[in-house]
Amino acid sequence: MGKNSQFDVIVIGAGNAGLSAALAAQEAGASVLVVESAPEHMRGGNSYFTGGLFRFAYENANQIFDLVPNISREQRSLIDVGTYNESKYYSDVMRVTNGLSSPELVQTLVSNSYLTMKWLQENGVDWILSYGRQAFKKDGVFKFWGGLIIEAVGGGKGLSDKQFDSATRAGIKVLYEIKNHNLKMAFRTKI
């Protein structure tokens, strides 16, 4: 890209939040640039190092099986995901933040959480049940708990890789090894 290139949106950081913002902006018709401080082989921010688990509100097992469709009917009968509704999710956020979170922002997070999981799935993220982290077996049935029952295939690295794949397909440009102190210089020379 030449010196006169312009972008509608510039996202700083290429973790899950940054790449999600970039993909959403691109879907809305914006031209997007992502600026990442890490070199390409270390990309992904803190998301890369996580287990790739997500907390979200759901009302029933069908919503979970919609996100994780490769579970057979027989396997489904041996899984109890319970429910984790919006009210419970909202209460949990307010509890762990000692009520200091913005009620309006928490409600936005909670009420859009399942749709966000679907959107991530539509953008290439594959989900699996988190058997090793959020389940225990009782009477032959896996019981999931805590609202963190799904993780990205491959954990944080898998999540990051899938999001970068989606960004590449969408034509989103990513600049690597751009630090705060030389951000202005980077825009002059690399774009």
C-alpha cells in the first residue's frame, strides 16, 4: 500500500477483541487496518495464551448443540449443560466487579453474548465442549457448570488462527511490530 492509502477504521491490537472489532467494521463496509505490536509469529495478543473459553448466556441445550453441531444424538443424551440465562450472567458480572460495572454496558454484553458466539462461529471459529475444564461426570452423564462450557478448538491459539484466517479472507491489512512510540512513523512508511 502506498503513502496515500486511507482506512476508515484503525484497530490497535490483534487479540480476540481487536480482530473481532476489525471483522465487524469490515462487515459494516469500512476499510480496516489492524496494527499489532508483536511480530507475526507471536501474533494474537493475550488471546493466544488463553484456553479459548467463552462465557455467554444460553437458555437450553439446543443452543449449545447449535454451536457444537458434531455431537451425536447418543452423546447428547450423556451431556447436561443446564442453563446459564441472561439474568445469571448479569448477576455474575456485577458480583465479580463488586457492582462497579456499568449496568447498561453489562446488559449489552449479556443480551448479545449468544449472538456473538454465533457470529464468531460464522467467522470460522469452531467450538467444542470444555470437558477438561468445566465438566464432571456423575452417573455416566457429563455435567457442565459455570457458564464457561465451550472453548475454541485449539484453545486461544486456535481462536487466534481462525480469526486471522477470517481477517485475511476479508482483505483486512495487518501491520506487525508497530510499537506505540513509532506509530506515527509506521503510518508514514508502511501504509
